[in-house]
Amino acid sequence: MPKVVSTRRPQHKPKLGQHFLSDDSFALQIVEALGEVSQHTVLEIGPGRGILTSLLAKRARRLIAVELDRVLAAQLRLRFGMFPNVEVIEADILSVDVDSLFGPKPGLQRPGIEFKPSPAKVIGNLPYYITSDILLRLLEYSKYFETLVILVQREVADRIAAEPGSSDYGLLSATTQLYARVEKLFTLPPAAFAPPPKVHSTALRLTMAPRQQKLGLNSNGISNDGFIDFLKLSFGQKRKTLWNNLKSNYADENLRSALARAKIKPTARAETLTLEQSAALFHALRNSSDGS
């Protein structure tokens, strides 16, 4: 497992985006939002000082806590060393080999038998400045997960949970909702953290419910045969129409024809489209003569 060494000095001042959850009542609510975990593996992202870890260690069948900070990781190992079900990994969650944690183990697979992982649950207080990166990383490996309960900045939560047609709906909303049902659970004030951030945080529960098959997409990873790239292009510049965002990659004739077949106006913007409409346009463009 790769190790990332922190440059933090012993006085332990929080680095960018690091605000430790310190309210016990909110911690309990967050853990309980995961549901029953006695028969599950739980992946905790950024355990920090261990307020969630202390609750999960007594509940989860297996707990994998991934902590970037070397000092914090060492403290967690010392604190939970007597718990055989707790494993502390010092690493950047963005560089962790998720397949090695949850995928089939070499030598344990039988020929001709498909490996079906027991879905894990994920919990974490995500650093504000890399929330999107972490979430997209988890979605990339969604086949291993059942439920995610994460703390994010309130404004980011609004974007993730936004409905098509709203001003907050964008690429992050569409990508997340392609993989999961999103619930906003409750909002935490700055005082629930140490040190207090300047913003509120929201607890989200994401229940994995991939929609790729229903939309006629490839469900292998997050690429989806180019659909995610298509969404990125569609949302490229939010103030531009769908036509203006897509015309750089598609010939006018094919784009016009595909929009007509998908029953979408050229003046529409990406944020007004449902995932079903975006998928219909994606398929129409792929079926055009030179739209791939």
C-alpha cells in the first residue's frame, strides 16, 4: 500500500481543508446513517482524531481507516491497536489501490466462478478542497460499495443533490446521480468542528443504484463508453447552450439531426436535461455518421 508522508510539524496545526468533527451527537448520527454494519466492511476516509472511528470500531465487522497525515495515522494505530477488526492505512485516498482492498485475492479465485464482492460501506468527513476528486474516485469503484455517508461543504451538497433544471445542477450532480440515489440528511454548524470552518457542512447519504444499464450505457468503470466525457463537454461552459458546447466535437449536420431525434432544442442548456435526455442525445450522436 503506498504511503504518503505528511509535511506537518508536531504542533499539529490543521492544513488546508482540515477541520475535525468534534461534536459527539453529530458523530453518532453520521455513523447511524450508515445503517447496520456488524456484517460489513466500512471504509473510513480521513478519520483524523478518530471520533467516528471510535464508534465504528465497536460496530463494524471490519474497519479500514485511510489517513493521509503520518502523525494522525500513528496515533490512530496506537489508539485502536487492540481492535483486531481495525486497520489503519497511511495513504492518500486518491492513490489507494481500491481493487487490492476489495477485489478478488490472488489464488483464492476458482476458474469459471465470477467474483462478487460483498459490498462495503463508506464514511468520511471529506476535505473541502478535494471533495469532488474523492467522490469521483469512489464512483469509479462503485461496484465495491453499497452506501456512502459523507460530510461535505453545504454548497457542494446542494450541487450533488440538485435536480435537472435548477441552477445548482451540473456535471457533479449528473455524474453522482448516474451512480447513486442522493439524500441530504442534516446540516452541521461550524461549531461542530475544530477548528470551526467558515462554512456549514451537510451530511449526504449516497445509496448505490447505477442507472447505466437502463440508459443503455456501459457500466464498466466511470468512463461509460465516453458518456462521462460527453457530459463534461455538455457542461463545459455553463452559460453556453448545449449546441455551442458540443459543436466543437460534432459536425453541425450531425448535431442538428441528433438533437432532433432526441427531441431537444438546440438552445437548451445541459443543466435542463435529465440523464435520460442526455443519454438519448449521446446515443443519437454516436449513431450519426461522424459523431463519434
